[in-house]
Amino acid sequence: MRKAEFEQKYLGEKVQIELFDGDILTGFLQKTGAERFRNNPDLYLRRGFYCLTETLESQDCVNFLIFRFSHVQKIKFV
């Protein structure tokens, strides 16, 4: 899957992701650098990464973990 296809299909959706190190996370897929994360420098200043939030409106990521597209091994809708 290409990055553009990944973003189009999964951004803003509730997903379960398995990362390359075996971590499994569940939440709403968000892209860092978005204006909504302006008050959270960890998520606003690091562009080109992704995170999972507990709700669509939340500004905190699940487990404080951000990752790149290349770190994703498996993804599915929840």
C-alpha cells in the first residue's frame, strides 16, 4: 500500500495498528503537524508522522507514541 492510499483510506478512522516492534495500538489515526495540535509541540512540530488519538477531537495521542508510515506492519478498521 502506498502512503497516499493509506492516508486516504485510514486518516480519521478508528483503526488497530501493529507496528514493526510488535506494539499494537487502537485509536483514531491522525497526522502530526495539523493545526489542531498547535498547543502540543510534540505533535505539531514533528511533521510527516502519525499518531492515534482516543477520540477524533482529542489532542493527546495514545501511549504518547508517534510513528512513520514505514513502521506500520498491519492495519485494520475497528
